[in-house]
Amino acid sequence: MFRTRFWWSLLLSIPVVLTSHMISGWLGYDVPDALTWVPPALGTVVFLYGGWPFLSGVVGELRDRRPGMMTLVAMAITVAFGASLLATFGVVGMRLDFWWELVLLVVVMLLGHWLEMRALGQASGALEALAALLPDRAERVDADGRIEEVPVAGLVAGDTVLVRSGGRVPADGTVVQGRADVDESMITGESRAVTRAEGDRVVAGTVATDSAVRVRLDAVGDDTTLAGIQRLVGEAQRSRSRSQALADRAAALLFWFALAAAVVTAVVWGLLLAEPGQAVERTVTVLVIACPHALGLAIPLVIAISTTLSARHGILVKDRLALERTRSVDTVLFDKTGTLTKGAPAVTDTVATVGATTDRVLALAGAVEADSEHPLAKAIVRAAREAGPVPTATDFRSLTGRGVRAVVDGVPVHVGGPALLESLGLTEPDDLTEDTRFRRDQGATVLHVVAGGDVVGALALADEIRPESASAVRRLRAQGVRVAMVTGDARNVADAVAERLGLDEVFAQVLPDQKDAVVRDLQERGHRVAMVGDGVNDAPALARADVGIAIGAGTDVAIESAGVVLASDDPRGVVSVRDLSRAGYRKMIQNLVWAAGYNVAAVPLAAGVLAPVGIVLAPAVGAVLMSLSTIVVALNAQVLRGLDLRPRD
């Protein structure tokens, strides 16, 4: 709307300017009498057509009892139009018309609004960008294995689809056939592709980069992760912040300030100085230059840019106030399981007796456990296959309460804990005792490997600490933030994790429903707390904290208890949230100070306080300066785009 009206108004303003007696006098040419109708005729068209967005905008502002930018602009162009009309019809005391200044004022205001709307539109493009991640069509596999191309909207939960190499996943689901490296950067912000094989989940919008997979869908349409992210981005961009409320109050105060200044200007120039022409011109200039244009753009543009930037890096802002509060947080409380750790057992160490090797111990254990469904068994098999070839086992048996047994290369092999050794009449070799005792003291589960009736080694399994956790803790502490951990694990397990990560405080053996009490305790000590958890068991603590951050929630974006949701499971994202909060708040304050300060300084100049020394501003010049102020604010907000939110060490 603003673009179209701008170009038409600009076209119509050219003959108005060229046929103005003031302009022709400056440039030394004569305007034929036959063209004297051009300024009032075309000026009226520009006023009604080009000025209509401002004139109509007054209705909404007055109806809401919040006069602001539109009201000031409408008053300015109406005063200029009325004065010009009176001068054209020869009303006594009105010798100057402002047709050329009126049309240029409208043109400049339309240009400013067009640029503002375009800037906001570009910044708010996150929703369109997210929507574009979904393909229009998908290849559905029917019960007979035939492949048919169907619209994505026609897919239902339970369908199986083929995602070819380079293709996007059309909906959330589980891989049922194939293995591929999947680019999830558009969801999690993580640039590295991750391997997805049978049994792994994939989400809509991600890309299979190297090979094809078949996916059974379990969430389509509005139930997908991508749709949830779109809802969160939209809510965040519509949500209001404290800074926005401050800007609104400043804009309202500025309106009354500008109105009072305009009245004083009109009285001084019109009545005291008896210069009605200058009175109109000064009044119009005051109304124009005081338009809270920059104030109106200062906060929304920062919000739009920061929300888009965060969404591209896997930071989903549900509550703008939560994001703003993050900058002042002085304590971050992490849940341990699934947040600082992976939440699943992993082989953390392998030890061998004299005459055996750790590789052989791990391979034997992997072979025996290959047919077991126990979580510890899966961790052992995974570690063994990553380390090297795993032999084939036969005659697998599960020994209830003791462990498992199988035959590997003709040798009976057992894997189990202390009860296994006791049942076999064996004792732990002295060269293993010190190592296994140390691992148990740290909370690890120790399993022995027995081959041919002899103990050949042992495996330590524990909830593995994420490799990124130490970096997250280190960077937070470097910013002066205390880092604490809460867990239901035993004290020795919690202390072992805390020692490795360098945490400031640990709360151990805490039940899920008691975690919010830990948050309350920290708050009562005077701390501003950010709670970081998985968003399910930690919901009460997330809700009680000053800022609740749900981590690793890429497939559950509808978590109601958190103000910020991290799509990836990388705890370094907490540092990125704080960086974004501080940078965004800084830009908001800078913009507010500039916008309000500019208006306070410029209004007296527009009123003509320096007229005695020959410095005056024409209304059109005032409009240009006002637009330049808006451009400064917009450019300052654009600097946010350069903020690097990628997780780093």
C-alpha cells in the first residue's frame, strides 16, 4: 500500500513543485497563469490519496485513546492543506501557500513508512522461511511397496514415505528402513549433519543428504515439530516486552509534548509575532519532526530481527519477557540427566587383566550382549562396534539377576556384575580392584567379563556427560554466572559430574517434584535463576524460575512451562540465549535513547528558536530529518544480524 501510494504521489508532486511560485522564484523562471490551478488541484489529490493512510490511521488511535504517530502526521498535513487552501482562495492574512511542501511532506512520509514496513517484513520472514522448508509433495509407499506421489496435505499418521537423497522429510516420523546423514540445521541450528538409522526419529523440514530412507509418519500437519516452531515464532513476534511498553509510553508522552509545542509555536508566531505564514510553517514542522516514527520502529524491528535470528539458530522464544530477563540471570541451574548428560548409559571405561587387552574385552562383551535388549547391553554393543570388529556369538542365554552368557569362538563368555562372579565362584583379580572401586565410587555400573572361567576384564558404564557441557559451563562462568546442577542421583554420582564440569553448587538426591523447591531456595538467597531442563519432569522448576529454558525439545515444542525452548540438546545454547538477550536489550535501549533524544532536541529547532540567527527548517526538511532518524534506528537494529549465535567452545 505504501509503495504504490508513494510512487503515484511522487509522480503527482513533480508538477506541483515545478509550478509553485516559490520554487519558480528561487530558480528564476515564470509559471504561466494557465497553470496556477496545478498546485491546488494535484496537491489536493496527493493530500487525499497519499495522505489517506495517515488520515484513516487517526481513527484507530483515537478510538484506542492512544494518539501517536498517525495522529501527528495527520495533523501536520491537515494544517498544511488547510493553510494552503485558505491562501489559494485569498483569505485575509494567509499570503503563503504550502502546496509544494505539503506534497513533498506526504511523499517523504510515505517513503519512510514503506521502508519501515519492508524492514519489518524482511525481519519477520522467519515464518515464511519455515513454511518453505516443507515440500509440496511426498512419495508415499503403499502396503504393496508401490510408490505414489501425493500432496503433503494428504498424508496421515501411519503412512510410510520415501525420502530420497537430497529430499526433505515431509512430516515427523521414525526411520523404518535405510540410513542417512540428515541436515537438521533448519530446526536445531546445528550445522553438522547427524546420522539417522532404523528406529531414529526425524522431523519435518530436515534433509536426507547422502542416501534414501523410508519413514513411518507419526505427526502430520499442525502436529509436526516445524508447525510448532512456526507457532512459537509467531507468538514471540506478536508478544510485547517491557522495552516495547516503555517505547509506547514514550511515544504517548511525545505526542502531548509535540502537541503542546505546536500550540505554543502557533501562538508565538501567529499572535505575538503576527506572522501567520511562519506560524503555519513552524507548526507543521514541529508536528512533522516530532512524529514518533523512530520510536515506533525502535523496538518492533529489534524484536523481529532477534526472533528471526534465534529461530534460525534453534532458539525458540515463547515469552519475550523471559528472553529479556535472561540477560540479568546470575545463576543457571541445570538438570543433570538429559541436559548436562546424554540421559542414556554409555561405556565410559574398559580395563583388562594382565595378558588381555581392552579391545578384546570390549569385543567379547559386545558379542555376548548382541542379542540382549537391556539398555546396558545396547550401550556395550554400540561401543564395541565403534571400536572395531565384533565376533559372532552363539548359544546366548540370559542369567536372571546375574548377567548373560554366550559362546564366542568356541569359548564360553559371561558378562555380569558381582552376583555373576559369586555364582561362578570367582573373585575379582587384584589388578582390577583399584580401578573398579574408583569407578563405583563415581557412580558407574561395573560389569565383569569372564572368558573360559577366568575374569579377563571389566567395563564401567554411566550416564555419559555431553562433550559440550564443559564448554557451556566454562563460558557461563566467564560471564560471571554461577552454574549449579540438580539431580535425583546419589551424592557421589553428582559430585563426580560436578568435579569434571567445574560446577559451583550441586543439589543431589532431589526428587522431580522437589526441584522447584531448589529454585525457590536459590531465589530466596537473592539469585536470579534460569532453570534448564527437559521440559517434562522439570516443568514445576521451569515455571518457578525467573527464566525457564527447555533443552533438547526439538520434537516437543509445545512445552508450556518454559519461556525459551532450545530445539537441540546442546547446553551451549544457553550461552547463546544469554548473548542474544544482552545484545537485543542493548539495541533496544540504544534505539530508545536515540529516538527520544532526537525528538526532544529537534522540536525546539523546528519551532524556530534559532530563527533570529537565520536557522529555520522547512516542513519538508523536517520530514527528511525525521525519516533519517528512522533510518538510523533501523540500521542500528540491523547490526543484530551479525550476532553469531552458533555454539562454540
